[in-house]
Amino acid sequence: MLVPRLLEDSFFGDFPFGSLNHFGHSNSLMKTDVKETDSGYELAIDMPGIKKDAVKVELKDGYITVSAEANYSNYDNDTDGRYIRRERHYGSCSRSFYVGEAVTQDEINASFNDGVLKLTVPKKHELSESHNYIPIK
């Protein structure tokens, strides 16, 4: 019988596929903290083991998409021994956040330090359609 663990990130943590991400190991990549400030939002995205050059941030149709690629291909060239267990993987993963279509690329600030990507996104109110209704007296 599968009983969901209360401390798991996901209800599906008990299923074999539930606790795996695109890299094939635990959901330790791209965990995100979102903090609201007076002027906007601050996102801190954990990306351990990922190099800055392998991270891409794109704004399209009101969504910020953060993608990363890890490549540990240098392990294939090792001839000094035989691996008994390999937990380092290669692959890619991505995550998207809706910020609204009023936000422009120039208004978003990004920095990457010690495996943490920090994004600052301003608060923008969507322009609503204005209706020219005539008040009824």
C-alpha cells in the first residue's frame, strides 16, 4: 500500500517516478523561493552543480522560462578505474513562471552566484480593456 509521506514535496513521492526530475535524480534542482517586495518579486532558484554559462532565462508571452543543461561527459574518458556507482547525470531541465505580459525583458534583473540564480521582477498591472460606458441616471 502506498501512503503519501507528509514531508515530501509531492504527493507522488512514494511512486517511483514522483521524486525524479529531468536529470533522473531527486528534486534538488530548481527549487525556488519567491519573495514579494513593495516593488516586485524576487526569485531565488537553486541550481547546484550548474555553471552560469549553462543557464538561460527567457521572457516570452508573459512567462519567464529558466532552463539549464548539465553535462558530465568527461567521466566517459576516465580509464583509471571502473565505476561502481554513478550519481552524476547529464541532461536538461526547465521551469516557467508567469509574470504577466506587461513586464519587459529590460525590467528583469538576473544574477548567478554559488549555484543560485536570483531574478528580480517588477510588479506590473496588466492593462485592462477600458470600456467607455455611459452612466445611467
